[in-house]
Amino acid sequence: MSESSPSAPVGVILAVDPDRFAEVVEALWRAGLTVTGEQPILGTLSGTVMEDRIPALEAVDGVESVDRERTIQLPPPDSPIQ
């Protein structure tokens, strides 16, 4: 079963106001985000959230953007690049 349900957990990357980082991260946690990485000076963090909670993250004051994590596949080092 490869279809994801509306409430499946997804990885997200967020840009937030770096001057209010701790305050915004706490509000995001209350909105359902599980933080997996932080870069306070840059105002970015990564985490996981149930997909149907993404609008709640976007509504947090101080959040500039919420993007789903993307994975790219690189060819193995010994394969010819086309």
C-alpha cells in the first residue's frame, strides 16, 4: 500500500524568525512538530509532523515557510552519469 493517508507523518523543513527562535520552536512543538534538527542562528529547523497538521505549523506566528523534505537519488559512484 503506497498511498499515504492525510494523517501520515512527513518530514518538514521550516524557516522561522531567528530573533524569536526558542519561542517559535515551542509554539511549533505545541502545534505537533517533533524537532529533529535546529540551526537557531540561521532560523531553520527540521522535524516530523502528521501531514494534516502542516496548516497549524504555517499558522504559528514567526514561521516564514514550511516545506516538505525532499530526497534526491544520486547515481552510485561507479555508474556512468547520463
